[in-house]
Amino acid sequence: MGRFQEIGTATIPGNGTRLRLLQRNDEFSIKIAGTTGELMNSRLHGSEDALATLACERIVGVPGPRVLIGGLGMGFTLAAALSALAEDARVTVAELVPEVEEWNRGPLGAAAGYPLNDARASVHVGDVAELLREGDGNWDAILLDVDNGPEGLTRKENNWIYSPDGIAAAQKSLSPDGILAYWSAGPEHAFTERLRRAGFSVEPVTVRALRPGKGARHVIWLAW
């Protein structure tokens, strides 16, 4: 199998946390420097795929759909969204860490099939919260995978996304029949209730990290 080799590093803006990009043959891993475990692995993306497919199937038939993805990661959510959407779709990915975009345009991009090369995709380098606060009501789907879930792991500022104010901003940013989806490493009943109190109909869906029936259980909240 060989050993992982570090091929890139990046610092998360605002808190100094350092990310490490590692490669072993055709496998990639992103870790937080100085900690054990992984943030992401290119062999475990079933739930990232599901975030896109579960949401995008709700907007099939919408002409010229606009989709916002919070968090580029290894590009799997973007790739799955593009696969599910028609040629007239436009997908914007907000990525806080500039180097993550560079990694996805370099060797890491091979893992998800270089989705950034698709003409329908564009990148906003910055916090997805900036776009949500604009609240333009023109996003047909908003897919948020910016941290480990409702309690931020990599950056405390991410907690706003899951707060009542963040939910309200996302709600204002959706088109009238739009769908909001959140990824989480695990369930949290309090967040389900928070979405309901905001006026959403909510469906928490359990998905697997590797593929159906395999890998850790993650949660996708669908809210409309």
C-alpha cells in the first residue's frame, strides 16, 4: 500500500488551524495538523455524494437551476451535483481556504473527476456565510458541508451556519420552492427541532460514508 506523503498544506483563515493534504497512490486524505484521524478521505465520500443527489433530485425540472454548495472539500459533492443536474444548471461552490481550490485543480482533482473543469461550476473563494447574508432568494438548492455538523470542529465561526440566524439567512436565500440541505457526521435532534421552529418541513436522512450499507453513518438534513 505504501505510506501517505504530504503534498500540500494550508491555513484556515481566521484561526490558524493548519490543514495537511496527503496522498498514497490514488488515495487522498485531508487532516488537521497535530491531531489524529481524518477530515476527509477520497475513498469515503458516499455521504458527500448523497448530500448532492438527495437535494438535487428535489429540483429536477426547474429551468436553469442555481445551486450553492458550502464547502468544496475533495470535490465529490460538486461532482455529484453536476451529474444530477441538467446542462442549464449553474453551481457555485463557496470555499474558505484558497489552497483547497488549488488542490482540486491539481492532483486531488482526479479523485472526483475534476468537476471544477465543468463550465457549469464556479468558485467563490470566501465564507459561504457571505453569500447567505446577501439573501437574494435565487438559490434553488443550498448544500452546506462546512464542518463536522451543528457543532463546529474546524472553525468556531462555522457555528453561525447552524444557528437560528444562519438558518434564517439560508431560508431567505432560497427560491420559493427551494431545498436546503445540511451534512453532519452524526444526528442531533436539537438541530432538527431548530429547523422546524424556523418554519421548515424537515427530513433527516441517515446515509453511509462509503456506500449503501458500508461505512460510518452520517446524516443529511433536508429542509423545505
